[in-house]
Amino acid sequence: MTSLCRVARLSLLACGMGFSVSVAAQSQQTSSPARSPATTPVLNEQQRLGKGLFMQNCSLCHLPERENPKNPVEEGRTVGPSLKGLFRGETPRREEVVREFIMKGTPRMPGFRYGLEPREIDSIIAYLKTL
């Protein structure tokens, strides 16, 4: 095989794996020595599952949309309430209450009792405790 063919094949392979490469690059950035371990908690298996489910089902409304994504200080706006510190602070929420919100929803939030299994809701709650 000529070197040009190899380069073309590698390019196609890289294009097909572009998403994986960018995710891997992002995960390497978050584990850089410039960040302190206190700002990036190490997640266990249940919390990682919960983070994935949160990103799929909740992030559209509950993660801030920033005007300038390159500004790390900017908080941004959310459609729904920010869930950072939900289980901390002066008035921490109880797990049972958060579980009910997720399952049944509210007039402004859909319920997920038919879309998520109880163990998946538990995983989301485990992740929310890390925020």
C-alpha cells in the first residue's frame, strides 16, 4: 500500500472517530495539572452513569448557556434552576424530594418516571451530589 493510501485511510478513520478524539482530548484537558483536584471531583461508576444521564436528559435546561464560552468566570443563564449545590448549603434538598421532582416533574418540567429506571434516577441523584 502506498504511503498516500495509508494517509487517506488514516484520515477517513480519524474523521469517523472525530467525536471520540475530541472527547478524549477534552478529558485530557480536565485532568491537566493546572486544575486542582478540589474543582474536578473523581466520579465513581454510579456518578459517571448519572452524569451521562444528566447530560442526555437534564442539561438542556439545567446547565448554563454562556454568552462567551471562553470566559470561565461567566456563570451563564439556565432555563430551569441551576442544580449546582442542590444537596449543600443552608437549605440542602432531601433525596426523596429530588427523586419526586425527577419522577413526576412539575408544570414547567417533564417527569421521567416512564423514561428512566429507578436505578438511573438514583445515579442522577448520586451525580447531583457531586455538583
